Amino acid sequence: MEDGEFLTLMGPSGSGKSTLLYLLGGLTSPTSGRIWLGGSELTNCSDSQITRLRHDKIGFVFQRFNLLSTLSAFDNVAIALRLTLFPNGNGKPQMAQPKELLDMVGLGDKMHHRPNELSIGEQQRVAIARALVRRPSILLADEPTGSLDRDNTVKILKILKRLHQGHNQTIIMVTHDPVVADRGDRILHLVDGRIDQ
């Protein structure tokens, strides 16, 4: 995969799409084979090295948004800043600010709303904003439109396409929907844990 590519993964349920995404993100370890990310071999890294690599380079967007119900949209995004690891307290990477990101996903006017005051599509947009706080080089999206209606699906896809085209964001997205998959540069089909050529 090339930097700045928008890759979509398709396949039937149980074909290994989410597992592949979790392997690429260092959330699970392979039983065999090797995984390389930006010149680093994940399979040779310690747990702390994988955590650091994941923290520095990868943003995750899940079908279940994992927002904290007691926090506002702003605070759900800002919490990613608070959890940021800084080496020796200095050398802070430039990170996006919550307000800037919520504006980017069209929710600047709802930044003080809690998740139960937002629609499902708006909650997913908050989750995307949160995933972008550390300006990750790779965005991994697991069925980001899977629970959304068509109107919200279009909004999410426009955001992802804008990130890809305007910011050269590398995106790997899992989907069951061929219309959603067509938004990427390239589609990989998984069947029984293997890429179908």
C-alpha cells in the first residue's frame, strides 16, 4: 500500500476484514507472517513499542463509536489530547485542536452536546474528529457507515474523501457496501482470510 492511498476492504462476514484491520493497527498479533508499518516491523516490536507506534501513527474509527456518554462532543475529542504520550515532556507533536476538528466534520455548533443529544451520524463524526487529533499518518476505519442511513453515509464519505484528497490521508476502510467501497482508490476482496485476486 502506498502513502496517501484510500484502500477499501470488502468480503462476507467472517472473511477476516476486521481481523486484518486489527492486525495492521497492532491491536492483535499474527500467528504467523510479518507486518510492516512505515519501516517498522510490528511483529518484532515489544508491546510498549507497538503502543507507541499505534499512538504516533494510527487513528481508529469503529462502527461502535466508543464515545463517553457523560462528556460533550468537544470533551470526547479533547480526551485524545489528554491521553497523548509525550517523550520527556517536550517535543510535543503538532496536534489538531478539538474545535478545529469538530468544525471540519460539521459539528462546531454542537460541540457542547453530549452523545445522547446527537444523531447516530453526528456521533460517528465526533468519533472521526477524535481519531484525527494526533494527525495520524494512517486512518483505520472499521465499517464507519455500517449503522448509518444513506444521508449520514454520504456525509461520512465526503469527510473521508476530503481528508484523503485534501490532506493526503492514508485510509484503510472495511465495508460491506459496494457503493461505499467505490469511494476508495482500490478495493481488496477478502475470502476466508485471504485476498481474492
